[in-house]
Amino acid sequence: GVRLVGSEMCIRDSYTSQALVFLGIILLVNALVYAVRKDAVTSGVIAAVASILAILSLSSTLGMGVCMNPEMACNFTAPIVKVIGAIGVLIGIVSIYLGIKSSK
């Protein structure tokens, strides 16, 4: 892929990492807002959606993807992001369920 000047990260990986940092910030802010407001349904939806977007950003067809070079660090971290994203989706779904259940 195209290389950034003075960097070992290709452009595709750079954009994907920026998207993941942005989604991580959204999740952090979401956690802080939940700590104050205790709105499990809204926080659960945000957590699930941000986690799904993080997983999709790694897809070359739906998102930006990562480079094809197996020696690059992105090919090591992408599976970790997918696992953590799946955990985020599960936490979001459980939060939505518990929020709906407690509001009845």
C-alpha cells in the first residue's frame, strides 16, 4: 500500500486506526455519561452500535479495512479489536435488556 512519510503504517491502516480511536472515545464518553445518568438502554444502544462500527471498519468491503501485508502490526491487532468489539456488542445488548426489564 501507499506509505506515509516516515511511518510504517499504510494509508488504509491509518484511516482505520483513526476511526477506531474515534469510536473508542465515543465508548469512553458513553461510559462516563452512563456513570452519571444510569440510562442503560441508551448507553447499551451506543455501546452496541459503536462496537459494531469498530468491527465493520476492519472489513475491506464494508469499512476501510487493513492492509494485506501479514508482517504489519494491523494484522495482529485486528482480531483483538474484533473480539473486544464482540464483547462490546454483548455488553450493549445486555444493558439494553436490563434497562428495558428494569423500566417495566
